[in-house]
Amino acid sequence: MIFSKFFGSTQEQKAVAGLYKRLVLRSRDPAFYLHCGVADTTEGRLDMITVHAVLVMRRLKDESEAARALSQALFDHMFADIDMNLREMGVGDMGISRRIKKMIGAFYGRVKAYDEAMSEDNDSDLIAALQRNLDNGEQIEAAKLTRMANYMRQSWQAIDAMDISRLLAGEVDLAAIPGEET
């Protein structure tokens, strides 16, 4: 397995864990829930982790074998954490595999939608994808979706500008946390 070839050492595992921890901590920032239309729910928090993971994985996909291995390791770590959290919330063993399978399908759908939308010059497809994915049963205000799309684009630019060695070491540069301004 390529993961063990590149991410088998304790230092490399710490890099994956550190990168994931940074993404989770950023995803928990209240600004996303107050100013960007993200629902302050378990699903909304998972959506924010997904947004950040997608941006990092997008950067890693066309890089070296080690970078692609990091992307897979990040995915594996993320879903191991989700599995553990579901167990802590009391979801039984029978329900976990079904829920994880559904979440993985949703994750890949978001990867595709966000990647395609981020490849466009305008934000209309990205805003539409955010509306679909962040929707908590209510229409999200256009200004909030625009704020979230701007944050994603700025974070992508920061990640894309990084030297790949920093990502491989578990570091990540992200945009400023969005506030009330647009």
C-alpha cells in the first residue's frame, strides 16, 4: 500500500494527524456558522471539514506520489475520526458502516462538485454547489454563500501557493476567517 510506503513513520503519521487537526480546528470557527450560512449541526460541521479537506486534496492530486499518498492518508484519517465520533455518539456497529458508506458517497460528490466549480472563472457553480451542500432546509442568503465562495477561493490560492513540502509536513495556509464583510 502506498500509504505505508510514504506515511508509515511516526513523523509522517504526525504530519497527517496535524494537518487534519488544523483543518478541524479551522472548520469549528463560529464565523462559518454565523456569517457563511453553514448550519451549526453535526452535518454542518462535517460539511466544513469536507470543504477544507477538499481544498487540500485538490492541491495534492496532481503532485508527486508522496503528495497523493498524503491525500489518501488524510481521507483515511478523516473517516477513521468520523467513525470514532459516531461510536462516541452511540451509533451501533450495524449503523456505522451504513452511515460511513453514505458519508463517503456524499464526500466524493462534494469533491467532484467543488473541484469542477473551482475550475471555473466565475462563482455561480461554486455558489450553487454550496447552496446544495450546506442547505439545512432553508435557503441560504446570497451574501453568505458569496462570502463562503470567496473564502474557498482565497484558501485555494493560499494552498496552491504553498511549497508542497510544507503540506507533506502537515502545515496548511488558509485564507482569513470570513466575517460580516463581503
